[in-house]
Amino acid sequence: QSEPDTSRWRCRFCAFESGLDGNLGVDVGLVFDDAYRFGSGTGLEDEGGYLNGDLSLNWWGDGARFYEIEAASLGTRARALELSGGVQGRYQFKVAYDEIPQRLNDTGLSPFVNIGSSALSLPAGWQPAGSAKLMPDLAGSLRPFAIAQDRKRLGFELKFTGSQRWSHHLSVSREQRDGLQPFSGSFLTLATILPAPIDYETDSIEATVAYTGDQWQANLGYYGSFFGNADPALTWQNPFTPLVTGAEQGAAARPPDNDFHQLSLSGNYRLNPGMRLVGHIALGRASQDEALLPYTVNPAITPAPLPATSANAEIDSTLLSGSANLSGHLSKALRFKAFYRRHERDNQTPVLSLQPINTDVYQEAPRTNRPFSFEKSRYGLDLRYRLPGGLSASGGFAREDYRRDLQEVAQTNENSFWIRLSAPAADPVDLSFGLQRDNRNGSGYRPISSLDPPENPLLRKFNLADRDRHQAFAEIGLRPHASTSIGISGAYAKDEYPDSVIGLNASEERSLTLDATVDPMPRLSLHGFVTRQVIDYAQTGMAQTIWQATAEDEIVTGGFSLAFTNEDGSRRMGLDYSRSDSEGSNVIAPGSGLVEFPDLTADLETFSFRIEGRVRDNLRARFRYRYERFHSRDWTIERVEPATIGSILLFGERLPNYTQQILWLGLVRSF
Amino acid sequence: YAADETESAPAYTRAGADTCLRCHDESSAFPVLAIFKSPHGRAADDRTPFAGLQCEACHGPGDAHAGRVRGDDVRPAIPFFGDSSPASASEHNEVCLGCHRQSAGPAWPGSAHEQNDKRCVDCHQVHARKDPVLQTASQTGVCLDCHKGLRADLLKPSAHPLRHGEMACGSCHKPHGSSGEKLLARSDLNQTCFDCHADKRGPHLWEHAPAAEDCSLCHLPHGSNHPALLTRRAPQLCQQCHSRLGHPAVAYTPQGLPDKGASAAQLARGCVNCHTQVHGSNHPSGANLTR
């Protein structure tokens, strides 16, 4: 094709931007109630007034120089701020900061006086007892705290685009996590749920050099992740009467500082217009040498010396993958992909002969740690053939070989077959239908002999057991009118474990989704959806006799949204409604007859409305309203007080149910 | 023959973007002017369309499309990125990859979206000031346009904070292809999870093998009816793999609820009430995952 004559191309109507462009929004808000769980992801758990702001500004100068600021939720603990700039096509930088709050429950109670510390102490003069129900000081000592954490992440990125062929990218970040999480401190048969501090810091660095040639491209990268925990141990004062002399205090290990390094090389090569080879290799190493804690802090027990000062744990990982992708070779309508993937986890952690002290109470028989390694390889073929009329048929085969050491099954092999038919271009109806069958067999199940007492020999762990898996899906897309689309999709999956007398016997998942979008007039859009999902499990166990249990989760979710903009764009409005009702049932047959647990339920209902209108050329006013209700029933929490289980001192938290409303009123200045 | 070929080749417009913008202004069915607020509209960057063939750099020669149409004749389609453009998905994508092959990355050929004939513009909005799929707060909505069944997962009682825009699908997945399965961002599922949950990485002295092998054996990352994204509640979750003589083998019934037996294995955190180190322990006495 000849070069066009562009001598008369003036681009007079091209509205090139320069200078400042964007929006600055400021809102005042009213949060109607205290609703702790609502603060997850929003930072708005407390009742009261808020001043909030968001910002989206671009500045474009000569020579493609630019600066951008994006900011959201500046007045809350879910704030995010990003500053970027550079010269487009040459280099750009980005500095980003964001916070993510997680708020689980603020009704937990604990008698420890220094919550937040990694050495938890009881009130002075605490009188222990053999049961939480009998602790005389408990009721008067309980103090509230919140199970929550905040993530704060600061990142910096730099990208150089030296030419169409080379680019260099560097990103570094630091994430801090602070908060409290439940942690169990046990002494054999007695335990205390502890508010364990979270004081983590993770640094990450990622550097990539990419080259793009005429026939090939390649990325060479390094990724490093460095985790640090300010509290590698948690100690606590035992509120129970010690089971043995000296067990007045316990100590447990918390997550160790660790490093991960990975080098990777990815590339593809175009042999000819219809054939590309893609390959990837990654070599990684995770390690930690956190100093081991003593076997026990019980001064009445004299443990054997530790065989090492640290676990000196190290895991090498190797990933090798590749695929050959062909199209139009044997036939113009045929596309072909052959793939291979191998992932190895090689655990180099030394095997130590250890003489554990069980929960600071008694000397156990010597044990050795069992560094777990595996090697997983998967290979197969995918074929796709285009049929006349826009139809396409595809199918494939894959085999996965999984080798594990120190596990009950040394090797499993899984064969998978799938087919799919689709008519993506047959307007106004799109159809897709697919089936998949997987069959996994193991090399023989041999229970681990070193366990005392041993696992039931009839048990088959579900990730190692022989398994038949059936999957199917169907999707129908209807477009009865240019402005209307309707989608109906269903999926089914069933796993069966034919040789698992004890353990998970079967699981099944069914889902059906209806989704519709209608644009009845220009600038008005409506969308609605409803999904019903059911997940079933069936398992057996064995005490004196075999028992059976089934569980079912049914989740029905639906919602609709509306968005409207008037003709000149001076007014916009929108609303969203969604509701999710979850119900979980558990039935157990402990030998004779069926016994049903109360249902676990969780209903979430949300509604939001927003309207925005122009006040002046560069000023808009906006109003937003949000309603959200969460209501759950959960027998693992309801009516469970700190001393309900005598042998375990609990938090006794309440259900985190809430109803929340928020009003925002604000102005948006355009630049 | 050469002359015939030249004659049959589609022609470019006479005035470039000025031809296009006579019709495609902000009042048209396809308003396009926001492209001048986007990186594509920077003529000073000589890689961009407006440093070259302007609209036709991406849409292809448009003279036939822009020409006069008589009577009931149908206006010829623009070669690329029009509602009735005849080009295939891969032909469309080659237009984008002509400039963006580097950012698509080497794993695009043969990746799930490429294999399923997804076009770049099925996810990306080229004419928007900010492409929604590149913004954390709006990205998830773009993905859910196709992955409709996952919308329900985000509203489940336990879910990552995607519905608040604090995370996005791209926090864990690479839509242009990756070395991991399911388009995961890292080379395997656990490494992907450790990006944010590095405290679970260990490597621990005492490992819990399923946790070291595959987080999804116990967790449903897209959302769950149970706390901490677990597939089920303890003790039955744990009893899928543990049936040792003693308390792991017991048939726990509603007799363990508060007004009856108040079972330590059922209430609150179930088995984790004692075996708290389910992701592994680094304590020399942590073999039972209690230290």
C-alpha cells in the first residue's frame, strides 16, 4: 500500500490539550452510625462528620512532558495518592501511597493489660483457675479491643523507554502492616485466644529490562521481597492454673523474617507469521534464618540443647514453561497450541533432630522436621477449528504429573480432556458450551508411619486422593436490539473421590447467572444481574463408627444499576443496588439419624445514589448517599462469651452486624 | 498487475483527522475528542497516532468510510475498530501491538485472552482520558463485564476489598498472559498470595504441607461464605484431611453449641483455637502447629 499524501493534513479540529486539566473534589460527609466492619475498605467505621477529597489533575507541557496527580478518599483511612510525571515516550516516574484498612470486629474482650505488646501480661494479682468459668478476676478485667489491621504502602516506579526496542522498569515499595489478630496460646488442653500484635514490614523491588525485536521479544527481570516482623515471638502469662510446675508463661513463634529472590527470563520468537514460540524460566529462592526460640520457657523443664540456632530454611523454586502457538498451518481455520510447564519446589531446609516440649508442658518423643518438596509438570495440546458461519470448535488434552516427597502419595497423574463449541459471531445470539473431564490417579496411598497416633488408614487427603472431576458450562448471549444485551450462563463442577472411605468424598458447585444491560435512550444505561451459586461437600469420618457429614453453601446475589447523563452533560446521576444472601447448612450423621446445625447466614444489602450538576462552567455540585446493611447469624460466635468454653479463654466477640448510612455533599472544580 | 493492486488498495482520507472530526465530534454517537486528553493524543511523542497518520494510524484508511453515501447505500465500514469493521480479533490486535507489543509482554501469544479472540479494545478504552481498566478503582468493573459470575463473589461475607476499589483483578492476575496458571501475576499461586501475605511465606521449620503447596486447598480467593476466605468451617474443613484417633476423628454435632456442650473444636475458631499455626511454625516445639 502506498504512503498517503498527508500534505493537507492540518489537524485543525484536533483539540490538543496543554496546561492543566482535571478535577478537584471536596466533600463534607455525615456517617450516621458506628459500624466497625463497614470500615473495612472504606475507613469509615466511626460515626460523625468527615471532610473528604479527591483529585485527578494532568498537566501537559511542551515536548510531551507531563505530570499527573490522582488522589481518592483523602479524608479517610482508605486514602490513595499517586503522583506521576516524565516525558512521554522517554521516561516516566510514579510515586504512589495507599492505605487499606481491614476492620473485622471491635467487640472482642481480653484480660491482658498491655494489648498491643508481644509480651502479654495479666492484671497484677491475677488468680488463675482450672477453667475460664472459674477465674475470679476475669469479669472485672476484660477490656475491649479491635481485631483490625492497616496496610500502608509507599511505592516508587521508574520507567525508561529508550527506543521502540528497549525499555527499563524499576519499582520499589515498602508496605507496613499494623494491627491485632487472634492467636492461640495453648497449654495442652487449655488455651487462651490472644490479641497478637501485627507489626510487619515488607520491602519489594522489581526490575525489568525488555527488548522487542522484529521477530522476537524478551524480558529479563529480578523480583525481591523482604519481609520483616518486629515481633518474632509472642509470650503471654497463662491465666489458667498451670497444668505442670513452671507453666505460668508460654511463648510461641510468630512469622519469621524472610527473603525471596527470583530471576526470570521470558520471551517469544516468531518463526513465521503463523507460528510463535513462547518460553519462560524463573529461578527463585525463599529463605529465613530467624533465631529459633528455646524449646520451652518453662523453667521447671530442662530441655535438650537445640541442634541449630536457626532453621536455616531455604527453598529453591524453578519454573520452566513454554508453548508453541500455530495458526493457519495445516489449515487456515486451524489454530494449535502445544504447551509444557514444570514447577519445582526444592526444599533445602536441613532436617533437624528435635526434642520438642509440647506446649511448655511435657517432653515429647524426638521428632524430625519434614521439609516438603514437590515437582509438578503439565503438558498438553489445545486445538481450535473455525467452522463456517462463525462457529468454532475447540478441544484439548493435558496431563499433569505431580511428585511429592514425605507425603502419603509419592506421585499423582491427572489426565484432562475438554471440548468447547461456540458461535461468537452469530448475531443476535452468541452461544458457548464446554465440557471437561479430569481423572487423577495416585501411585498408592501410604499413611505416614511416624505419626503417633497414626491417621486412620482409610483416610485419603483430598489433594492427594484419586479423583474424578466433571465440569460443564454454557453461556447464551442475546442481543435482541442494538441497545439491549442479555446473558445467561451456567457452570457445573463435580469432584468425586471414589477411594476415600474417610475424608472428603465429593464436592459439587453449581451456578447460574442472568445479566442484562439496556440502553433505552442515549446517555441512559441500565444494568441488572442475579447469580445463584450452590456449593456442596460430602465427607466421612470415623471415631468408633463411621460418620457422615454434608455441608451446603447457597449464595443468591442480585443487583441493578442506572446511569444517566443529560444531553449537554451538565447533569449526571446514578444509582446502584445489590443484595447478597448467603446461607450455609451443615448436617451430620453421627451414626444413626441426621442432626442439623443451625444455618449460617450472611446478608449484605447496599444502595447508593449520586447526582451531580453544573453550577458554573468549571464548578459542579454533587450529592451522594450510601446505605449498607450487613446481617449475619453464626453459631460459632453467637452466645459465645469469653468463658463459654471452660478450657479456652475466648474473645467472646459479638456478630459484626451493622446498618450504615452516609451522606456526602461536595463541589468539584474543573481545570 | 501492480497498477491494479495500487488501485484496489484502500485510500486514506484527504484531510486526515479533520475529515474524521467533522462527524465524530462530541455530539456524535461515537464521541472521540477525549483522546486528546489521553496519551494517544500527544503529537509531541513521535510514537503516537497524532504524530503520524492520526485517526487512520489505528482505524486504517478511511476514505471510503468518510465518502459520500448515496440513497440507501450502506456506509462502508472503517477497516478497524468500528462496529462493523470486518477485521478479525487478531487483525485488530495487530494494530495495537504494532506499537504496544512491548507493554503486552512476551506471554501474550497463546495466552487465555488471545486464544479466546479477545480484542485489546474489549478491555481498553483508547478514547477515554483515563482508561478505566488501568485504574485500580474501575478495573474490576471492566473484568466483570465478561467474568459475570465473579460479581457475586465480591459481595460474599469474606472477600478481598475489590468492591471498594482498594484492590483490583490486576493485583493478582496479568491479563496479557503470565508464566503462572490462571494468568496469575507470579509464577505460581502461593507466590502470588505472598505478594501481600509475605508473613505466610516461611519457609517454616514445621510446614503444613497443603499450605506450602497450594493456598486454594483451604481458601477461595474470590470470596467465600466463611471467614478468612476459607472453603468451609473448622472442624470439618480440617477433618477432610485429619482423622487421627482422638479429637480429630470425633463426629462433632450441635451438642457442641453453647447451651449444650460448648465444644472447643467447634466454637470460635474451631481447631485453630489450639492449632493456631496452620500456615507453619518456626518454633522448635511447633510440630503440632500449636507454638
